[in-house]
Amino acid sequence: MVKADEKRILFLCIRNSCRSQMAEGLLRRYGGSGYAVFSAGTSPSRVHPLAIEVMAEDGIDISGQRSKHVDEFLGQDFDAVISTCDEARDRCPVFTGSGLNIHWDLEDPAEAKGSREEELEAFRKIRDRLLELIQRDVLGDAD
């Protein structure tokens, strides 16, 4: 249940498997009780195992999150809707009445090729960048 004083934030990507799931977990951790946080995609799949693994490295458990279709959120109001890739920005419906519409064009770590360690490093890079963007654009931290 969302409290009246919570800011409602929706993160969007295509498969709702990596970027938006990690962003959801990060804002839940660093935004605390002041935020009701959701994520969705136009072609939901599953939460990527490497996203779960790199988030766990920072003590954030997203293993209980599920991949959701953006249609689950149609008609709802959000204080901010944040797309994490160009494709999500271009394909997701517009949430009228929403506060801010923010766009971050981030590489999909699931597309990384190489050794397991190289793939993990791609996920870590996106996790760390998401935290920077969340601190700057959502939480309002100057640093």
C-alpha cells in the first residue's frame, strides 16, 4: 500500500529484466520509506540472474522482484516515470498526469559478450551508473 506522502516512481525498460529491476532495488534501498518504487517493460521476461548477483554484492536483494508488463500500471499517476533506454522511451505508453518524465539511455548489460567476469563487470557498471543517476535525478544529491 502506498502512503500519501510517498513519491511514486516507475522505471521502464523493454524486458524489465536488468536496468529497471536494478533501479527499482537501488531506489528502494537509498530512497527508503519516502518512495513507492515500481518497474515494468513492454516485453517482460524475467529478472536476469546476473542482475540479482551484482545487486547482492551491494547487499540489495532483488531476487523476489518479478518482471512486469507496463500495462499493469496504465491509468496510475507517478511523480516520475524514468525510461532506462531509448527503446523504452519510444515504445512505452505515455503516462499522462505524471510528474517528471526522465530518460536515461543506458546500455543493456544482458547484451554483454565475453567471459562470465566480463559479463558481471557490464552489470556492475550499469548498477553503479544507475545509482549515480538516481542520486542526481531522483534523490537530488549534488555529489
